[in-house]
Amino acid sequence: MTAPPYAVDAKALAEQVRYWDDVQQVTSADDIDPEAGEIFFEPADGYQLIPVHE
């Protein structure tokens, strides 16, 4: 059986995952250093999976 063209090699993908050692939480826009790198947003109550109904 041939894998579909959109199949993901889970092992290869997992080997590419990296975590930042220097992540800092900011509480104010004044704390953001525009030269420091990336900004990530996370909802205060966490992430949820919401069922999609057709």
C-alpha cells in the first residue's frame, strides 16, 4: 500500500521540534522588545478543541 501524498512522517517531524530555553512571559506591551524575536499568544483559559458541525 502506498502512503497518500499528504502523509506526514511523524518521526521526522518529531525530530524537528525544538523548544526555546529563553522564553519570557510579558504582562504589558511595554515589556515587549521588538528586536528580541518571536511573540506567541496564548488564551488565558488555555486551548480547546471545538467540534465542527456541518
